[in-house]
Amino acid sequence: MPKAWIRERKNEFYYKKAKAENYRSRSTYKIVQVNNKYGFINLHDVVVDLGAAPGGWIQATRKIVGRRGFVLGVDLKPIEPFPQEYVRTILGDLTDPTIAEQILSFLPRKPDAVVSDAAPNVTGVWEVDHAIQIDLASKSLDVALQILRSGGNFFVKLFQGDLMEEFVQTVKGHFDEVKIVKPDASRAKSSEMYLLALGLKTNFND
Ligand SMILES: C[S@@+](CC[C@H](N)C(=O)[O-])C[C@H]1O[C@@H](n2cnc3c(N)ncnc32)[C@H](O)[C@@H]1O
């Protein structure tokens, strides 16, 4: 069977599954699959979702954390509000130097996890898209380091390329364990990968 055909069928599968299960994006399954394996988000956790529109990851994480948890979604674009009082969304730019302070003002306490699926509009020029993605991932890391509780977890989208290794090394300096993962729901053809960092080492946040 041609590989392109299999890939196409897989993409269609997640697209249809998201529609049938009322998820706002097929991306939802990426965070669900990685969390099922590594359990980096748990019941009653406080989670910050950077680049959260249209809200698929928020839908998945709110089910994991439950009503005694809290989920805050941040995006440049408005996100259709959620009825649950433990889910909030704000308009915001994760590259804004004041964003960490703004985020903390909405949270009941320091988050257990910061996740970022933030992505730029692709230019189609691979080197440019890779560099912009790594820059957004670095800015997401800056935010995570300012707000996460000690021992907290970080999950972020990357595009593979020559700048990735340096970023991975930087993250390793801050967390106990770092893994690069490619969930089944991520398009096989794309250079999209995710970095999962477990256990923020420092405790100067606490
Ligand atoms: C792939 S989508 C996220 C999909 C989301 N995880 C879901 O499941 O619905 C990427 C998002 O990143 C957002 N984004 C890009 N740059 C951003 C920035 N500087 N600050 C906040 N959000 C940003 C975009 O507006 C877009 O909504």
C-alpha cells in the first residue's frame, strides 16, 4: 500500500474522530496520546496552555484535571469561551515580556504544567519556519520557567532542524528528564515534534 495513501487515511481518521467527539481540533489527540503514556498532567492540576486556539488541548486537559483543577488558555486569537468556571481563556501574546505576570494573576496557584502548541503562520520556507518555531518554543520556555512550580512539567511543539539540539540542551539544564516525542496523531510527513520536560529542577519560583 503506498505510504502517502496510508498517511492520508490517518489524517482523515483523526479529523473525523475530532468531529465525531466534538473536539475543536485534531491536535487534541496529540496531547491525549502523550499524556496517556507519560502522565505529565494529572487530576486537580493547574495547567497553562500557550497558543491554545481554537481550544482542543483545553478540552482534553480540562477532562484530565477535573473540576478541582484549573486550565488557562492563552492565544493571540479569541477562543470561544468554555462554560466551566475552572476553565479560562485570555487574549495574549506569549512573547510579551509581561505575559507571565498576567497569567499568574488568573491562576489559583503556580501551575503544575505549561503546554505550548503555539505555531506561527508557515512561510513555506523551511529554514525560516524552523527558526520561528524554535523561537516560539524558547519564548514558551521563558514563560514556563517564570511561572511553573518546582517539579512542574513542560510540553512544547518543535519543528525538527539544526536549531533543535541547542534548544533541547537548554531545556535539559532546567528539568530532570527531557524526551522528544512524535504522537501518532501528528502528521508523519511534517517535521513537527514535541518536547516533554518532566520535573522543573529549580525551586527559586517557590
Ligand atoms: C496549532 S494552533 C494550536 C491548536 C491548539 N493546541 C488546539 O488543540 O486547539 C497554534 C496557535 O498558536 C497561536 N500563536 C502563535 N503565536 C502566538 C503568540 N506569540 N502568542 C500566543 N499565541 C500564539 C496561534 O494564534 C494559533 O492559534
